[in-house]
Amino acid sequence: MSEELVGERLARLRGDFAAIDADGDGYITEREFREHFPGLPAEALGALSRDGDADGDGRFSLEEFLRLMS
Ligand SMILES: [Ca+2]
Ligand SMILES: [Ca+2]
């Protein structure tokens, strides 16, 4: 993958992150995730938190989000 494509993908993921982070505090909480994806089953959300919340603070930082989506 070229560097340009990686950059585009990163920009898109940053945009996704900002869209889900409704209050703009730089973290995605479980509640913000649920509000953005109302159809997401609780188990899927639980799995996301287990896999993606690396430091276990109950919310996703941009870094955790990028790692989860890459
Ligand atoms: Ca937030
Ligand atoms: Ca976290």
C-alpha cells in the first residue's frame, strides 16, 4: 500500500472517530458508540470494548480506535 493511501485511510478513520465522538472530548465512550450505531448488539459492543480498550479505562482513545480498525 502506498503512503498516500495509508494517509487517506488515516484521515478517513480520524473523521469517523470525530463523528462518533459526539461531545468532542477526544474519547469514544460506550454510550457514544451505542448512539452512533443503534443497531449494534450488546455482545458486539462488549467484544469491541474487550479487544479495543487497551488500557481498560472504559473508553476509546483515537490511538485505540485506530489500532482496532487497522
Ligand atoms: Ca466523547
Ligand atoms: Ca481506553
